[in-house]
Amino acid sequence: MLADRAKAMQRVCFGAEPSEADLELLGSRERWLVYRDLVRNRLNTVIGVALARTKSAIGEDAFGRAVDEWFDTGSPKTRYLRYVPSELSEFAIPIWQLTETPWVADLAGYEISAWEVRHGPRNPESVGEFAFDKKPVLAAAVKVLRLAYPVHERPTPKKGYEPKPTILCLYRDGNHKAVPQILNPLAADLLEAWRTTDQTVAESVQTVAAAHNTDIGPTFIEKLSTLITHFIQEGILLGGHSPPS
Amino acid sequence: MTRDVAGIGLGLRYDLATELLERQPKSVAWLEIHPENYIDRGGRYQEMLELAREDWPVVTHGLSTCLGSAEPFDASYLKGLGTFLRDLEIPWHSEHLCLGGVDDRFFHDLLPLPFTEESAQMSSQRLIEVRDAIGVPLALENASYYAPQGPDGLAEADFVVEVLQKADAKLLLDVNNIYVNGRNFDFDPKAYIDKIPMERVVQIHVAGHFVRDDGLRIDTHGEPVPDDVYELLDYTLRKTGPVPVLLERDNNVPPLDDLLSEVDELWKIYRNATGIVDAG
Ligand SMILES: [Fe+2]
């Protein structure tokens, strides 16, 4: 009985069109439509804040249709309101890739990444000093984005973005805002290696430099040390862990 | 070690945190947070909580551990919640007596439970299960609702009392919710208060609400506390004695001074009703 009511509530709140049978089961048709509005409005608000530029690029109607479709077929699996826009994006970006002008999917991917960085996890508490013979420790909220359009440039041009391959690092700055920084392909690969592999800094530098056919000479080392200093100053790179002996 | 929570508190919210944490007004005796907003989250929220804890005792109020849902709990979530709560040294945690999700999907709103034996049985069992899992005292909160769930509005009070007794639980008594329900379902809020076993009340919530054109009252926490709710608080505190009172303001957040005037008003009522003269 309770389970049947709960499922009817779910269909009334998230279904494309609430059925009269469900509304009758729950009783008080008009008041259950109030619940439908309350539930959808709250979710729409957080999604609209996270994807504000995407929403204005696509237009309220088309954006709203994607959200409605997500409500109808999915709805939030997360208990955390801050992850709701991510779940919607996972559903909607593939649709926008097919239906919208090509840079819109990049813009949505950029906006949701910035949202996730801003609201992302805490940094680890105890991190050792950075050293080339240690495994590097990155901040918890750092993302590398590879885009076909420079959608981080604001405001959105009236005629849309011209293609321009762009690699960005998104990180949380000292004011807790998500900040984009342009990376060259080698720096981006290094940052990703630091996040995903168990190699020490020295090992990962060798692997990535080899993959880019780059000699590790004095110029390279000077540029690398500038990059590492910058990453440390910006809180992107926190330090290092000694590899297990 | 838990920290003493007494007098008038304020909900810590992003929109008011900067001014609150800078000014540290003495009239605010403690703060309440929603753990879902802080668990596994860095950035400004982490900073807000760390700064808040330097100056105030903190109490937690959950949004998503749905006491009314039929599905098993997510054990890993409860474990993480317990760790988070114990680190905060809170005297108790609270959750709503409502349905928050179905089939592992979340409404992100508080949906009502029918006032039936089946609901009471299930909610009380779940309350015990959560309380055991988190390892801190757990109070349930009476919720506001908009679609009828029982033969009349006062049936809700009987339902709440039944869950409290079955689970031997504490109560976070939300007087605004009772007032809103009383106006929406045509019952006397004081008659509801009279049914509550006062020895179970560990905390009180007050808030404002929105009145729609058609008269339906929606529990938005987005308006100033109306006089009728202040009066109901006074009536309640005369029965409970000095139970800590929290001002909830989640939406349409005004300048801090406006909220502090409401806090002052709450102190006046608190002192008058309980005879406490030196707190705050
Ligand atoms: Fe409340």
C-alpha cells in the first residue's frame, strides 16, 4: 500500500504527464499537482544555476524539454542537490550533441565541469613536500578539458564560437571559484598522468616527454619547473607522497 | 565531547554565511547545518563549517535519510554520515518524518506519509536503524504537507506521537510546520501541541512561510516569521521549558540585521516563556 503510493508520487512528480489514475490513488488532485511543481521547480532552479550559459544559448524551451525528458526517464539518483546538474548533463549533453549547434555541448561540458570543481571534494589533509622522486598529489577538484571551441571565453559571442581546439585545466582558486587555465598538450598529459598513474614525477615526466617526442634538455626543464611552481602556487598541485618501498 | 546547545540558534546558509561569520553576533547562540551540504565537499562549504565551529556549537539536520521510504538504507552513506556527525561533536541529529525518495531516486523535497499504522511501523523501525548506524541521538521532525493524509489534520499529531513512542525517540518540534498544517487543514495548532509529549522535545524550529493567492500556505522558509508563529512558539515554550530554538531561513535571505531582529524577538519570547534570564 505504502509502496504503491510512493511509486504513484514518483510518477506524478516526474512523469511527462501525471495520470488521472495516480492522482486519484493519492487523493486531492490539485494538491498533488502542487507537489509536482515544488519538486520540479527546486531541481530546475539548481540545474539552471549550474548551466546558466547553456540554458541561455539553447533557449528556455529546448533546455526545459531536455530536463523534462530526464525527469520522465531518469530523475535524480543522487541525494546531494549539488550533483543533480551533473546527472542531468550526463543525460542531456549527448542529446544536445545531436540537436544543437556544435559548440553547445562543449559549453555544457565546460559549465558542468566548473560546477563540479567548485563544489567538489575536500583536499587530502596531510600531504608531504613536492619532490621529483615522489608520486605527485593533486587537489581533489582539478579537471582537464579538451574542447573543440573556446567556450571559456566570455561573453558567448552573438554568432556563436568559431572552432579552436582548446585544452583547459579547471581548478578551485583561493576564493573557492572554478578558474580555467589554458594548457599545452604536454602539460595537459602530465597533469592527467599525475592524477591517474602511480608513477613518480620524474617517471611521468619521462613517459609524457617520450610520448611527445620531446627531449628533456635545459629548456624543457626550465619550462617544467615554471609549470610546477605555478601549479603549486595555484593549489593545483599539493605536494607528493613517497612511493611504497 | 558534545558542546552545549541552548537558547536561540540560526541555520548556517551560504547566502548569509559571509556576514554572519565576520560579525559573529553574540545573540546567535548556536548554528544548525544540513550534513548533505558538507559531506565530501571542499571549497567554501568546508571553510564555512570550519569557521562556524570556531565560534559556535553546531547541530545537524538531515535532508535525505528518508524515514518514510520502503527501500533499505544505503549502508555506506549511513556509515559516512555517522563519521561526519561524530566528528562534529553534536548533541543530536535530526531527520524529517516524511518520504524523500522511491526506488533509489530522490525527490529533493519532503513528501508526506499517510497517517497509518503501516507508516508508523515502518518509520519507527527506520528511525531505530539510522540511530543505531550513526551512533548519535536522533530526533525526528514533524513535517509540513499539502495533500490530506488522514481523517483530519490533528491525526498527524497522533501519528507523530505513535512513531515517537514506538522508536522511543526525541522530537524536533517545528512550530511553523504545525501552524502551516493547521491553516491548510483547518485545525487548532495549540490542540496539536497539547498532544505532544513535551519530555521528548529536544529542539524547536521556527520559520516563515509563503501564502499563495488561493490561501494555501507553503513552507518556504523564505519569509519573516509571522506573529501567529511567534505566539505558537510562546505557547510551546511554556510547556517544554528552555528547549533550544532555531530560526530557519533558506530562501529569499534578507540582510543579516533583519534576521538578527527576528533572533532578538525569539530571545524575548524564550526568556518570557521559560523564565531564563541569563542565557544569550
Ligand atoms: Fe523545520
